[in-house]
Amino acid sequence: MTAMQEQAIDMIKRLPDDKIHYVVNILQGIEGLYLSERTKDLSDSQKAYRNLQKFRKVGLEDRDYKNELKEALEEKYANIS
């Protein structure tokens, strides 16, 4: 790892969690600049998938999927005895 990469990682580690998504958005934009050169060899479906990935957003809240499933099952089967 280069010194520049280590410096960038240290700066990111010092950021509060609520500001990290800004850094991720910036990095995704930069990544799109040099990935566009490599997309010339991709199939149409691969290009469409990459296009969809641009619209993907990181969730800002943690979800308890097991608890949500448990509540949904209890609600659905509450009347069955």
C-alpha cells in the first residue's frame, strides 16, 4: 500500500459514520470515470447491470431482519390456533 493510500485510509477512519456515505458517493463517481473505458468489451446485459448499480444507495439505518421476520410471521399466523 502506498503512502497516499495509507493517508486516505487514516482520513476516512477519522470521519464520523454519518459522513462516510459522502466519501463513498465521491469514490463511486471517480470509479465510474475509469470504468467507462473498460465497458467497451461488456455485453449489453453487463452494461445494464452496471447502469443499475449506479442508482444503488447505501442504507443509513441498520435493520434487524430476524426480528422483522419474527414479527411478520407472528402477525400472519396470530389467528391460527
